[in-house]
Amino acid sequence: MIIPWQELAPETLQNLIESFVLREGTDYGEQERTLDEKVANVRQQLVQGEVVLVWSELHETVNIMPRNQLSRGERYQP
């Protein structure tokens, strides 16, 4: 289920993004980026709709994933 990031408290959203960035271990190329830069990049992707917050009922976790990787059922938002 997609969670509208705009409805989260700013501190909660910040913590979710930081948690995601810290566990991802994404390679950013030759130049290492700071945590703040990585968080800002993910936040920008949320604003642009490239990624979404997804709640997994099965695992009871929140994840951030590219919108184009969602299954058809997950894309539906009433």
C-alpha cells in the first residue's frame, strides 16, 4: 500500500528516508556523498513522484521504492 509522504510528520519522513539511505548502500560513483546529500536526493525523488513510500502488511515495514517497480495492485490509490 502506498503511503502519501505528504501526510507524514516531517520528523517521521526524515527518519524513514535516513533509515532507507543507511541500509541501501547505494554506489554514488567516484565521489562519495554525505548523508544529508543522499537524504535530499531521495526527498527530491519523492517530490517528483519517482519513488514512493510503500507499507508491507506482510512484513510490517515501510520501504521506499521506484514507482515503476510496483505491482498493478499497489499502484491503485483510492
